[in-house]
Amino acid sequence: MYTAQGKIDQGALLEEYLPMVRRHALALQVKLPASVELDDLIQAGMVGLLDCMSRYDTKHGASFTTYAGQRIRGAMIDELRSRDWVPRSVRRNARALDEAIRRLEQKLGRAADEREIASELEMELDEYHQLLGDTNGGQLLPFEELVAEGAEPSAEDRAPPSPFAALADGEQRERLVAAIEQLPEREKLLLGLYYQEELNLKEIGAVLGVSESRVCQLHSQAVSRLRAKLAD
């Protein structure tokens, strides 16, 4: 990783860590609409990687690989934030979906199935599936903050905790765990494969025996269920 002069070899570093950048980009795909290009995420991740070279210090208490992974993912999410890529109509639809699930599951006393949710929204099942695909990206950042573990490796890099990040502490963390336990088994498994096993879209689809687009739909539905329960 270093040149004969003792300086970091940027070319060698980029080549060594490109697979990590791509892995993080693929992992984010499960929660993004199709309009977000994989190459754009990879480019943002590479910028984050280059930033690591000037900022990394062994005093951070983390290895360069650990530090780089956090920076790469953070750079990708910052890029998504800066674009504000989700139209207002999609945000409205996401809120309507959350409210429909909350209302229906309170009435039923159990997890509603897809046909019941579609009926509550006065939609055909195909329309509902399209809605799930469209709203998937609109739920990325709040839920990402809610389930995130740990923080950036140094105090000066940390931003004040968002309201969603604060929810992950104490009693609300217990509520989140309880809400996950009430999910249908397939959606619970999907979240475990993504957030714990860190599988990407294609890998999750292979485990569940469904297409990649179906993984996105199920993820969107699971997150809406959780958001509805946590809003109660």
C-alpha cells in the first residue's frame, strides 16, 4: 500500500479496496429505486475511500479496513442525501402506505397480507407491488439511521444524533425488536439476511427463491410495517 518513499500508493489502494466499494454499493441496492445507478454509488464510495487516506489515523482505534468501510458507506449515503432523489409524490405514497398498514393491522390484530393491504389502499395487487417498488427508496435513510449500529470512529466526525437515531436507544430499541418479531416469517428472514448477514439483493433473492425486484418489494413492505408499529 506504500511507495518506496513511504507514502500511500493511491493506485494500489484503489485497486485493493474496489471490491469493498462494490460490495457496499450492492448492499444498498436492496433499498433503492431502479433510477439510482450502481455506478454512481461506486463513484461516491471511491471518493469516500480517497478521503480515508488523508483522514485515517491509527489513534482512531480501528483498522484502516474498518475505517474505510464506514467512510465508503457514509459517502454513498451522503450522495443520496444530496440528490434528494425521492419525489414528493413518492414520499406521500410512503406515508399513505404506512398509515394504511397501521390502520389495517390495528383492526385485524395481526400482520395483514398483501391483498388486504392493496384492498385497503383501493388498488389492484399489481398496482400495490408497483407502489412498494417506488416507495422502497423513500424509506432508506430514516430506517438506515434507526437500525444503524455504532458510530463514526472519531468524535469529531460525529453529527448530532437525529430523532431516528435516538429511537434506537433504550425502550424504543426494545419496541423495534418486538415489532420485528411480529413480522411475517419471510419478511423477518429478509431483514436478518440484509442487516445481520449483510447479503446483497441477488443473494437474498436466491435464499428466498424470488426475483431481485421482489426482494425490494418485500423489504419496502417490511419497513412500512415497522414504521407503522413504531409510530403507534
